[in-house]
Amino acid sequence: MGRSSHGICRSCLFPKPPRSKHCSLCGTCISRFDHHCIWLNTCVGANNYRFFLLLLVSLTVVLAYGAWLTYSILDADLQARFPGPRPRLDTFTRSSRSGISGRSITTPQRWSHSLSWSRWLSLLGLATQSHVRIGTVGLLALLAWPLAAGFLLYHIYLIWAGTTTNESGKWADLREDITDGFAWRAERERIMGPDAECCVLGGVKVGDAWPTRGRWIVIRVFDDRGWRGAGRGEDDSATIWDRVESLADVENVYDLGFWENLKDAFSLRGQVFYQ
């Protein structure tokens, strides 16, 4: 599925390539629009999506490392307070008279050994009170890590599916329209002809041709009276438009496979920039 949103942006009057959107907050059209990020105070699109992915990766790694480093510091502090020696049979020596004999030595026992979860949390809280700044930063890192990791996994899923955050919402809307019987499809060649240029809008070339070309054109019609009989081929018994029965009947021309999608996310293929 892909469309050009009528070809010309009604706000900035620029030709709109597929996957673009006009952002009212930024006041410009964004090529390969994903979403407007309130944390970055800018849109995420073709220009900066690769940097956004690297930001998510680095943020996830840094938060995980910060939480682990904090626990290491608190763990060392508790180990110094509660060493708890424990004997164990460590080495063996051979004697010509008595055969094999063992030598017992002592090693520090872990402070967390055989502790209940409540006791373990209490001691960890005690160490945090002794290192308030370190404990606070570590706790924030621990709480923020699932958010960063979840956001990263979500965008990995979007790359795997060959879509964007903005397009995922459109797919959800299309699923509802299919359920309600409002979605129809027709073969592209029967509508536009076999030689139609997909990357020319309003007489202006807006980008390089996409590697794949969709077979179907999908529309949403909320009142099909008066138009279904208008488009017929040479055989009057066959209509051009067919009702879409499921989301599987709608092809995603932007899904080139995970590795190609990932390559596309880090490249500038077929993009137009207005900033």
C-alpha cells in the first residue's frame, strides 16, 4: 500500500512524494515521515531516522550499563560491610604417608547468600542511603531502560514490517475499513496504464523510482452507489474494482525484506527534502 496524498501539499504547495506528510508543528513537509518527537522537538523522517535509531541503541545500552554499574558499586559496599567468612575445601595436597589430604581455607561469602527478597531489598536500600547520588542515578536508569528498550524493539518491528509509525496508524484504519466493507482494490495497469510513472507528481519528478511496484490500487469508498458500474473493462461481466476481504489482500510495496528495509532506513534512497 502506498499513496501520494493527492500529489501536492495544500499547506506549503510542494509536490508530495509517497510516505511524506506535512507537519503542522514544524510547518513543513517531511519526507518518509515517521513521527514528531516531542523529546527532540523535531520530526523524525528521511533526514534523521538513522540518527534516531542510533540514539535509541546508544540510550538503551547506556541505561543498561548505568544500572549495572550502580548495582556493582552498591554490591561492593555491602560486601565490605557483611563479608561473612565461609570455610570450603579448596585445594588438595598429596602426602607419601597419608595419601590425599584436604586443606581447608576460608573465602568471603556473598552478602546476598540465602537472603529473602525482602531482606535483599532492605540491604540494597541501606546501601542506597549511603550513596544517595549514585543510587538515585542508578534507579532512574533502571526505570528508564524498559522504555528505551521497548521503543527500540518497536522500531525494529517497524523496519521488519516495512512501515513507519505514521503508516502503522493508516494500516490500523484500513483494517477497520476492510472489516466494515469500505475498502476496494483494482489492478494498477487497468487504472493507470502499464507505462504510468509512479514518481512524477504534477509534472515534477519527486524522487527516484522505488525498487518494487505495486500491482494493486486500494481505495476507501464509504458510499459505493453510482461508481461501481462506471469502471468496467471490455468484458461487462467483470468489474474493475473488487472488495478487499482481508488485510492480507493489500500489498506493502515498501516491505523489501528486513535487511533491505534496514538498509533503506540508513540510506537516502528515493527521498526528497524540503528543510
